[in-house]
Amino acid sequence: MEIIMSDIKIVVDNSADMPAELAKKYDIGVINFLSIFGEDAYESGVNMTNDEFYDMLEQYDGVPTTSQTPYAVMYDYFLDEARKHKSVIYFTISAKASGQYNTMHLVRDEILEEYPEADIHIVDSEKFSLYITSGAVEAAKAAEDGKSVDEVIDIFLKEEKKWRCYLLVDTLEYLKKGGRVSKATAFVGGLLDIKPILTIEHGLVESMDKLRGNKKLITKLIDKIKDDPDFDSENPEFLVVQSDEEKGQKVIAELEDEFDEGCVRIYSEFGPIVGTHVGRGAFAIICKIK
């Protein structure tokens, strides 16, 4: 696999759900949040796999939380990258969902005291998951092509606007635990088999629409996408992310059957950041819009 290197270092956090092979290919740095179950803290990809996370989530009575990357870890990581590269660009998780963006500004200020030559740029993605991954990949390509920092950031932000997310969860239980939906909504939804279609807008996960029943959900969701007037039906491209591998493969199969083979550009799995709220069994189809 060819590995792309550049004087501009692109960094994301694990809210991007970036596949390891893409991070390696495009030399994109990934820093991790912590998942906290009671008094125990775990770092995704280091001392906890995604499967282990979902097992713990299903067995845990309380509400697990996520914590920002430890300050000292961020400081050491970005100081090291600033010394090795002309510029560093960190595309963060939505600032409305996490304090990571604000903390990184404090980290940068302290780094500049020790190493004034550091050129670190912090960009609020206003998104989650593969929105960030897709933008970061395009940013890395632009950096390799010799684009300036401002041009690379602009390409990232424009790339994010090309997509729309359709997210379905298998259960409303985790959204209820996290306060994302009311207990009454969760109860009625379960009773009537109503599946909310969620999306990512204004820096947060929001409700977009709903489906009724538990059968042919993937087909129904694809039909919703086809009916979206903004969907780029002439050039169909998708990003697919899931917390259930079997379901994710079914999504890919149905998309390729409906559209073209290879129409899924990036495929990944939800890590703990989104997974805390959606649980196992969720999937999202992120479609290219006009």
C-alpha cells in the first residue's frame, strides 16, 4: 500500500471512526477519547476493541460516558507532530458535542510557549464519524498535492457539505439513557415499532424522519434516500458505518444491487463515541448530495 506523506500533518480523533488502513495510507494521526464505565477508563483501540465496548455497553446498568483525550497526552502528541511537520491541522469532533475543541486551544497555547515555531490549526468539523474521515482523506490528498494550509482546510469543509446522513438504531434504549429522547418517546417507539431516522446537523445528532416496522428497514431507508431531492442520483456515492458487521454487509449488498458495484466509498464501524448513544445494531448510510 502506498503511504502518502506531507509537510502538513492531518489529525483527527476517534470520533471520526476512521478505518486503520485509511489512517495509514494517508498518514493521518488519530487521537483517542476515553470510555468510562464507572471507575474504569478505557482507550479505544488500545485496551478495548469495539466489540468489547459493545459487550460492556450491553452489560452495564448505568450510563457510560466519554472523556476527552487527557491533556498531557494531547500536549505531548501535538508538540511532537509540530516539531516533525511544517504545519499540523486537527479536525476535531463537533465542538457542540465535546469540549475537545476548546481544550485543544489551551494545549496549542501552551505548546507555543515552549515551541513558538509550532504551526497548529484547530478546525471544528461540526460533525461526527465518516463525515470527518471523508474530509480528512481529501485534506490529506490536497496536502500531498502541495496545497496551502488554508486551501487544505477549505477542501475539508467543502467535502463535509457534500454528504447527508441517514442513521437507524436497533433500539432507543441508549438514546433514552443518554437523554437524547424522552422515556415516553422511547416507550411509544418500542410499542409501535417506530424507528427514528437520525442525521447530523448543526453539530449534533438530530431526528430527521421515521420508519415504521422492523422488516426491510434497509430497503425502506434506501427508498427514503432515493426520494431525497438533494440526493445525487446521477453519481451515487455512499459512506457506510455500522455497529453490526452482518447488517453493514447487507447495507453494502443492497446499495450495490440498487446502484453500482463500488458505490460505497468508505466502510467502517461506529466506535465508542457514537456507539455510546446508538448501541449495537445501528447503521448509517451517508449519501452524496448535489
